[in-house]
Amino acid sequence: MSPKGLAFAMTSLLDQTGRHGATTSSFGAAINLTCRECGATYDLGPGNACEQCFGPLEIGYDESLLATVTRESIEAGPRTMWRYGELLPATPLVDLQVGCTRLHRADNLARELGMKTLWVKDDSGNPTHSFKDRVVAVAASAAKALGFSVLSCASTGNLANAVAAAAARAGLRSVVFIPHDLEAGKVVTTAVYGGTLVAVDGNYDDVNRLCAEVAGEQPWAFVNVNVRPFYAEGSKTLGYEVAEQLGWRLPDQVVVPIASGALLTKVDKAWREFSRLGLVEAAPYKVFGAQATGCSPVSAAFAAGHDVVQPVRPSTIAKSLAIGNPADGPYALDVVRRTGGAIADVSDAEIVEGIQLLARTEGVFAETAGGVTVATLRKLLADGALDPAAETVILNTGDGLKTLDAVAPVARPTATIRPSLEAFREAGLA
Ligand SMILES: *Cc1c(COP(=O)(O)O)cnc(C)c1O
Ligand SMILES: [Zn+2]
């Protein structure tokens, strides 16, 4: 894949605030792509693997530009994830008003679990009801700046929604690839945006492999393949928001669901950046990972003390997390081990209980991934891995309305009665 010339996308102009008269571009403070393994650098453009060592590429920034960011400059920004735009590798060329989702103090759930202070960061409040709107906002904006006119992805469901919606809003064509057996609540909510939706007779890992091949011959921006370095940075905004909403400080513990592992690594990156830039007081925190037992390659590697993640064939109701060969798995392991956290996994039955527990105690209806996170929180507490007295944040990354089938058998009317007072009395519901 040949990197596109970027000269047309770069503009040198005076910062309109006059604050630092810096060179700005469509890519914010981003200056290059840097290999996470060998440190080789490349011009900003499409590409996700190092030509020297095949390591994954990550956005490199001009640290002097990042250093100009203050709490005040962020607070003066829009009430969307773009308030952190100066820390992102894109400018909002595609904007569905993503982010600034609710952070609920979850006292009822905390009491039930014997915890002291618990928060639920609820990203189901995003435009297409999952945290994937964040990654797509950055990837779509970067793709537009790079001159692409087709937005594409390999998706476990939520990404399909987010890409189709962002493309519709941006006037781009979308071509979205999904496994054929996704929940109806994720197929309908993608197709409605009118793009091309390709159901592939295979699992997510098959879809991802196919997309890597298609990306090699079509000039399309696959948000999680050839523009993945931009995409992944969007997840940082979830971490930034939690810190800002806590009053510019970090919690002691966070529980993050793992699919590819990118979100987990980027929440950690966000908090290290905020600490380094003096936006929060640097304090230790522990990052915990949550997986479904039916797709738990990272949890298994953690338990075995391995650095490599052995791919698995997924079988779980948590389809949004069903990545058997997670690209960022080893990096997620690094973060969890460095911070002193842990990774655990839960059964499909526990996932359903987790969804019910969060809904019953806090009035938040999570999708299966949220059920994984809540059930894993409970398991980590039972194992003594997570401290019930330490301030904890859990991330609900998606909306229960998209995975109704998971809870339909256990979420039924209490009774069905004839429309008479007598029938109501007889049913014993008062
Ligand atoms: C994609 C997804 C995740 C995990 O994302 P990764 O960055 O791939 O680990 C978590 N929750 C939901 C609901 C998702 O759709
Ligand atoms: Zn390299």
C-alpha cells in the first residue's frame, strides 16, 4: 500500500487564538507514525505495520505542542470529545458530537458488591450507542484529511454502526464487513445508514483477514486496518473524560473490557499523558481487563504468565468482544502487569447476571460487553485481586438495546393479566 502524499493536507497558519502561533495541520499535534517495537518513524499517512520489523505503528506527537494544553484550554472547548482535540491526531472534519458521556456514581451497585466508591462511565450515550463513535470520529476525520472517499472496517458490530453513521454524516461512501451471525440489533442499525454492508460467512478473525486483503487492492480507509493508528487514539478520550469528570484526578482502579485490547491500552495512555502534561496529579492506578470465557485469549495469557497471546476460536454471547486473535493483546498484558492489575473472564450466564445487576442497581442497561465488565468486577473482588476500598471506575462501552436476545429469556413481564381490577388483585402484584 503506497502512502499518499500529504502536502495538500498540511497547512501552516497562525493559531487563531494567537496563543502559540504554531504550525497546525489536519492532524493536530501528530507528526509521524512510530513503530512501537523498533522506534522507526514514517510520514503520517495510511499504514499500520512497520516496514522494518512488522511491529504496530502508533501516532507520534510534537511534545512541545502537547505541552501547551491546559485544563482551561480543554474546558473552553466543545462539550464533545473534540475538547481534547489538541491531544488527537486529527481535526473534527467528521463530527457527530461524540463523547462527554455520563459518569454515574454507582452507590447501589457498590453497596451490593461491598465496595466503597464505584463509578460507571456510560458510553452507551454516544450517537450510535457505543464507545466506537470515539475511534471512528478520529479515523474518519483523518481519512478525510488524507483524501479518502470510502470509509470501511471489519467489525464485531458496534464499529459497523459507528462507521456507517459517520460516513453518512460526512458524505463518504461506507463499505462495512461483519460476521454473518451478528445480532439483528447491530445489523439493522448499520444497514439503515444506507452504506454497503457485507455479511461474511465466517467469524470476526476471518472478516479481519479478508479486510486486510481488500485494503491491499482498494483505495479505501479501513478505520481499524490501514488507518488504525489514528483510530486507536480516539479511545484516549474515554480516559481523558473520566479524569476530567472526577475533577481532574485519576481513580485508583479501572475495569476495561478487552476485544482487540486497544481501548485498555489507550485508557492507560490517556492517564499517563494527563499526568505527564500536569493536567492531573500523577498517582498510581491499576488497570484490570475483562473478557468472556468463550473468547478469553488475553485472560488466559495473563493467568499463564505468558507474554504471547494464543489465538482462540470465539464462542460467546459477548459478540462485540469476540476477537480470537487480538492485535493489542500483548500490549494490554503489559499495561495490566505494569500497573499491578489483573485480567479475568466470565461465563455467558455470568454476563447475563452482570447485565441484570447493573440494570437493577443503577438503572443502566448495558450490552453484553458491559455485562462482561460488571461480572468481571464481581469476580475480581471475590478473587481478592481488586480492592473494594479503593476508588474504582468501570466502563460500560455499549447499549443493551442492541443485544436484546442476550437477556430476552430472563427479562419478561412479571405477569400477563386481563384488563380488570379483579384480575390485577388476583395476580398478587400489589
Ligand atoms: C469494540 C468494543 C470493545 C473493545 O474494544 P477494543 O479496543 O478492540 O479492545 C469494548 N466494548 C464494546 C461494546 C465494543 O464494541
Ligand atoms: Zn519496527
